[in-house]
Amino acid sequence: MAAPGGQLALTIGDEPVSGYRGPTACKIVGITYRQLDYWARTELVEPTVQSAEGSGSKRLYSFDDIVRLRVVKRLLDAGVSLQKVRLAVEELAQRGQSPADVTLVSDGTSVFAVDDDQQVVDLLRKGQGVFAIAMGPVIEQLKGEVALFPAESLDDEAGTHAQTA
């Protein structure tokens, strides 16, 4: 049964369940069907509405699946290797989280997750805690503390050195 927006709707019991077909998911995320197929077969991102079961069957991806696909694509675009993306996704799953539950940060080499508790973990090092400093509050605090001390002029220092030389 076709639904609007490239979705296919199935009826399970009294509730219709809808999802996005593979080609539609590819268009939304900006990946090739070959990538989508590989990621599904290797269990990186599997369709949760309906998986392919034999020739001619259609995979159906939920909105959450589309979010996961987009995250994988963005991490790859940021220069993170597919192997590291896979490790990060697996670590999130082991922590009972999905990419939609956290803010992901990457420097192209590693992948960090920031959860609602503002905890930062390195997903490639099995959830090892990471030390992070928000510089805004540090700077504001230092402005107040530094104001309590006298600053010295460069001219004062240069004059002292000129007289002793």
C-alpha cells in the first residue's frame, strides 16, 4: 500500500506501519544504493520496519533508521573511516544509545559522544571518559580574577632593562 512521500505502508494488526524504501532512503541521505545495501548486509544500519528476505523483497527504513544513515554519512564525510564509524555505532549500541540520543563530535580521527549529562566519551576507546573544558566560563572567571591584580606596562619593563644594560 503506497503512502505519500516515498513511503510504503504496511498494516500490522490495526496499526499501519510505514517506512521508506531503499531508493528513497538513498535520496534523503545522499548515498548510493550500493552503500545502503552494504551497510544493511554488514549490519551497520539495518532497516527496522522490514528487512530484505530474499530476492524481490523490499527493505523499509524508519525515520530513526534514516537518522542513523545520515549520521554514518556525515561521519564518513568528516573523514572518519568506515571501520571507525562501525566501532562508534557498536559502542553506542552497547551503551544502549543510538546516534539520535547523543551529540557526536569528530576530529576526523576519533568519534566522541556528548550525552544529556554533558558527559563526553571517546567511542573508539570503549567509552573512555574525555576531559573537556568549556572555555567561555573559564575566560569570564579569569577576567574577574585578573582585574584584582595590577598589570605591568611593557614600557616600564623595557626602561628597567635599558638602564641595567
